[in-house]
Amino acid sequence: MTEDAREMKSAADARHRRSVWRSRYWGVGARGLAMGAADVVPGVSGGTIAFITGIYQELLGSLSKIGPHTLVTLYKEGVAATWRQINGSFLLALFGGVLISIFSLAKLISYLLDNYPILVWGFFFGLILASTVPIARRVAEWRWSSWVALVAGVALAILVSEMRPTAIAATPYTLFFSGALAICAMILPGISGSFILLMIGIYPQVITAVHQFQVSALVWFAAGAGCGLLLFSRLLSWLMYRFPSVTLSFLVGVLLGSLKIVWPWKLADSVTGGLSNAKLAPTLSNVLPWDFAVASGQPSYLVGSALAALAAVALVLSIEWINHHYVGKDLQG
């Protein structure tokens, strides 16, 4: 091969790598948008979206690489080596998408929950139910320990769903610890960070801070979220490495148990009183569709909700199939 031919091949290879890089991280950013949209909804976890779109393991692995040793690498080897070590391009694309989604889609999600609550919750019910399939497929062996973990996951999600809202003041300390707690729930498929914020009584303040761009509140919340994310991701990554089948079984259980939270037909219980604000649907009591129609005097939208759930199931299984046959190979590249 001549020198000119080698140079042309090298240039072509470089163009191909840039094209793959752009297509990959646009895809990662799109996953971040979906995660952010899910995180706005009390009852749906962004971790669920990360898992069904095939980036969950890479997300945990990348976050677990951030720590005190990162500063050592930065000092000894420079910015470029540190960026590669923490998979910085991946994290930037993903969390950039999450932030864009939270700040741009919060009002849209609120509008949909206000005007089409049963259809929205039906869609998320199907989304979470179908999400158990790709996770369960990754359990290598269903031994007794896996079944115990599954039951424990179901019990945890149901226990969380039985919590009722409290109210706490939005101080720097409460915002910090709320952010840490919410982010742990966010990366755990099946438990929503927004739902946890709702239960401890600080969800309205956080949403208001996002809408009104209250910098001080957002900084304290983000600081807590960052600390919680780095610590919990290391624990979860270690569990996935040491006890993969048990950990995945537990996540399946959490998803199954969380279906109670996103059941579309709910009426106010003795704690909340009155018929629901749709955004607070997780805090209400589950009823059958026909009982909802009788008690509320509103249509149950059973057919529409069922179609929304089926659309979500089809979407999840299609994403999983596409990721397995096409996208997964690129994400490894």
C-alpha cells in the first residue's frame, strides 16, 4: 500500500470513528431525555428507562469510576486521561439529556397528568410491567436466593407505596439530603426519585425551584444528588458485579411491586381526602376501573388506558430487541 493510500485510509477511518461517536452520543442523549421525562413523574424511575435502553450497566460503571482517585489521575495525567477514565463523553451526553428534559418537559408532563391522568398512568403501568422482561432475562440462574430477592424487592416497593406525604421545610440541609435520597431512588429501577420527594413533602418546592430557576435551592439539591449518586452507584455496581442474579432478581421484584404505585384508577383515601390531584396519584388508594367510575362520576377510560399500556409494552420490547440486535454492539464500540 502506497503512502497516499495509507493516508486516505487513515482519514476514512477517522471520519468513520467521528460518525460513530456522533451517532452514539446523540443516542445516549436521547436516552437521557427519556430518563429526565420519567424522573419528573412521581412513580416512574429514570433507572427503569436506563435499563430497558441498554445503558444501565455502563452508567453504573462510569459513575463508580469517579472518586478521590479521579483527582490523582487529573493531577498526574491531565484532563484528557481523566475524561477517558470516567467515560466523560457518555456521562455528559446522558446527564445533558436528563437536565434538558427536566427543564423543558416538566410543564408538558404536568399538563398531561392534569388532563389525561388515567391514560398517562396506564402507559407507565405497561412500561414498568414490560421492563421486568429484559431484566429477568439477564438473571443467569433462578435459585432460591433469587426468588427470595424478588420477594424482598416486591415487599420494599409495596412498603414505599404505603408511605403517605409529610411536609418539611425547604432548607439547604433538607434540600441536600432530599437530593441524595431522590437520586438513589432514581438510579434504582422501579422506585421513583420524584415519588420519594413527594412522600417526604418537598416535591412541590423542588418543582417550583425548577420552574422558577431558584439557583440557591437547585445548587443545594444538586450537591446532595451528586454525593448520593457517586456513593450509591458504587454500591450498586459492586452488587451487580458480585451478586448479579440476586441483584437483578431484586430489581425485578421492585418493578413488580411498584406497579401498585402507578395503577391508573385511584380514589382519595382518608389521609388525602377528596378526589385526586392527578399528579399525586401515587398517594391515593387503588380501586377497580368500574368502582372508580361509580365513585368519581368520571369515565374510567378503561379501553384507552389498556391501549396505552399495550403501546408501552410494545415500545419496551421493541427497544430491547433493537438494542440487542443493533445498538448494543455500537455501545460497546
